[in-house]
Amino acid sequence: MRPQIGGKVRGHQVSKVWEFGERLGKDGGRCLACHKKVKGFNVTKLQNHLQGSVKRQGTQCPAINDYILSRLEQILKEMNEDQ
């Protein structure tokens, strides 16, 4: 995991979900838990990968643990409260 992510980049708010992933080049990225590399990686795909959204991404990240899930739920709750 990376330290707390936040703030703005080029005028846009950076999602805290990026604590669990990183960008690799223009259109790629990887999960910091399982190190899976994905083309077209964005915050939604990262979130679906971590949560295991069957409709969109398939199976849940194989390296997921209780800490990651609880931190992700906390981040999503904070994001919903801010809106």
C-alpha cells in the first residue's frame, strides 16, 4: 500500500482508491496487492478488481485481505459523504 493519497492533480481531485494501485504509462496500471498489470486501468477498474465485481471485472483480487477491504469501504463511505 501507498501512504495516504489525496489532493489535486491538474485541477482534478485524486481518488484515494489509488492507495491500492498505480499508473504505468499512459493507459496501463497495476494492483499493488497482487501486482496484476492491466491495460486501460482506471480508478473504477481498480475498485472493481479489489471488490470482485463479477459483472465488470470477474473475480476478486487474489491478494485481498480484511485490511484492504475495510480501508476500501472507509474510502468509499468518505467519498459518498463528500458528494
